[in-house]
Amino acid sequence: MPIYAPVFEALYAADIPFLVIGGHAVVLHGHQRNTFDLDLLIAEGNLPAARPALSGLGYTSYFESGAFLQLTPPANLPPLDLMIVDQTTFNWGRQTAE
């Protein structure tokens, strides 16, 4: 997933744990699925740090609700969606993914 490397690197640099979810998670598990945007799960406590990390790449917010943030990408990166959950749910997701 080299096209997503800048996103992953920016979140790693900001010490923000995340999980790949959605269509790309399905692909990573070996199933064919057409998808273009990147869906990530993050804990709500990490959202304040994620915003500047992602805006530094050129992402801008175009839709936000309590549990969802959709970002418009810069020209060189794909669309990005964040699902925002509480820390307990995020921890459960990490344990399940391992």
C-alpha cells in the first residue's frame, strides 16, 4: 500500500495508533474488493493530534459527525475516512486484529 505510506508515516510520527478498516482491511485479508478511499479507526483521544498530522499532508475536513470524519485529499493522496471510537472500543479492535 505505498500510496498510503505518507498517511501511515504521519500518524506514526505523531504517535497515533490506528487500524486499517473497511475495504482495504478486506483486501489485506486476501479477499478481492474494489475500493479507493482509506478507512482508519482511531481513538477519540487521538483525534486532536491526528488533525494537524493529516492537515500537514494537505487533507481538509469536508464532513464530520461524532464518530466519523471524512477528509478531502491533496492531489497526490487518496480520500481518507476516520472512524472515531472510545479508547475501550479501539483497544478491543487492536486485540481482535492481532
